[in-house]
Amino acid sequence: MIAPFNNIEVTKEIVEENEQDLSAIIVEPVQRSIPPKNNFLKDLRKLTADKDIMLWSYKMMGLVIPYIGVLIAFVSETFE
């Protein structure tokens, strides 16, 4: 699932529609050159805290996501 950066209303809709399937949200806090607006990160943190969903801050660094994905899959299978 992909939610638009800086749009907490759409992000909230996506989270509420899929909260049973979500364990974490990964966000790049500064989208290359687009700064967060209107308390987006603060509201996103509140939303994830209220729904008991982990919020991961991510900075674009090439091939990091595939390794994180493997880690998440390993941890999920290990502790279920």
C-alpha cells in the first residue's frame, strides 16, 4: 500500500481500511526535497500510536528496503 506524503486524511483512510493487515508504516520523513507540512509527521505518529502500528523512519539509501523486508519476514515468522 502506498499513501500520499503530506496527506494525513488519505493516509488515515488507508490505515483504517487495512489496519488488520498492517504491522508497520515506513515513511521517508523528508521526501527528497519535499518537507512535511501541516503537522503530517506528528499526525502520522499519533495515528500509528492509536492503532498500535509501528512507524519506521526511512531515508532513501538504495538497496536497504529489500534487507529490511527480509528482516521483517524473519522476525514475523520467528515470533508468531
